[in-house]
Amino acid sequence: MEKIRDNLEESHNVFAEDNEERADWVEDVSDAPDHGFLKEKAEVFTSQGCVAAYFPLAQEDPVALARFLKRAAWTSLS
């Protein structure tokens, strides 16, 4: 528990992974927009937590959600 606390204080995630990698899952979304779903202001916000951003098995969740929202005509995502 102390290691997790230290990691959270230092890097803001439990595994002390580089925060620059949090959005790498977007590369697995076919036809992802150039902005990678990151905007200054958006109508929809979703967070996959500290694990889904880093591990391939868990990355299926944000990829599936992005695909679903695109297919559901959330044009603000493009």
C-alpha cells in the first residue's frame, strides 16, 4: 500500500507509468480523428481509470467505447 501511495503522489497513477502514454490506446481505434479524442472542450468525457490506459487487455474497453460513440453519431468526437 505504501508503494501505491508513493506512486500516486509521484506520478498520479498506481504503477508509476509515464502519463504521456495514457492515450496510446487511441492508436487502436480505426479512423480515429487527428486530435485523438482529446479536446480543449468536449460534450462527453470518459475516464478508463489508471489501469485501462496502460495495459492492452484493459485497453479494449476505451477502444470499444470510442467505436460505439462514433457509430452512434456522436459527431463531436470526430
